Amino acid sequence: MRKFKIAVGAVLLAGLSLTFSSCIGSFALTKRVLSWNNQVGNKFVNELVFFAFWILPVYEVTTIADVLVLNSIEFWSGSNPMSASVKAVDTDHGRYLIKCDGKGYDITCEATGEKTRLNFNFDSQTWSVVNNEGEDIPFLTFIDDTHVKMITKDGDFRQYQLSEEGVMAYTKDVNLPVMASR
């Protein structure tokens, strides 16, 4: 009898949570687990892990967490807590803190406190930097899977191939020092 009440309570809670939010949500937790699964190994290992995660109910648990909690938070707050993260990156020029909010990046120089904001517009597939007046200044637009349009020194946009040759062509066009290949 107790298990029945718990099951009924869970179903009612799930139903109520769906009525309070009218969006599907991004299912960020489930997508993160699926993304990790795609990187485990070759396609056969990935498939085995995929089946194991269905049997162990990993995907069921992440989907329920997304539906009942994370997607509701995303609906009411406008951002999913799974998409927010802060990483520290050490470079030759100092340490930078990079915060991802799912719509772009806030980059802060730890030594000076100087901040830079990068935004991504999904509709136009364009990256932009926010200037001091709060305006988005586009600098890269994805054309397809193998080409982008990048801003040049004179402010025009030119198409480049997403390859080593394309990077070298852009480096030459904007007079950047040539970096050694990794």
C-alpha cells in the first residue's frame, strides 16, 4: 500500500510540474550524460554503455530530474543550472575565469578583474563580443560545417575554411604572428 501511495504521489507531482511550465526545456542533464557516452570509445563501446545506462536506469533518472526539477528551474529563471559553470584557465598571460551560462561566456582576468563577454546567437549562428556600451559586435558567423565568415582588420567579413589552411589564411589576412601547429 505504501509503494502505491509513493507511485501515485510521483505521478501527480510529475503531472503538476508539467502543468506549471509550458515549455519542454533543454534536458541539459540528460544531454550531458549522452554527450559523455558518445566520447567513451568507438561506436561499439558507446552502444554497450548506452544499453547499460538504460538497464541501470541512468537515463531514466536524469530524464526525471530534468522534467521535474531542472527544466522547471529553466522555465522560471530563464537559465538551466546545468548549463552554468566556471572554469579557471592558466595561460602565459595570466589566469582567466570563464563562466558559461548556456548563451555565451563571461571571461574575467583574475589579476586585473577586466571582463569580456562573448555571446552566441543561435538564429544567425554568430559569435559576438560585447563592447563597453553593451552592444554586440559580431566577429564570426558559421556558414556551414566547413566554412565561417570572420571579421577582418578593416571591419569587413571574409569567408574562411575550417581547416589548417583556413586558419593560416586568416592569420595572414589580419597580420597575426604565425603559431606553431600542435
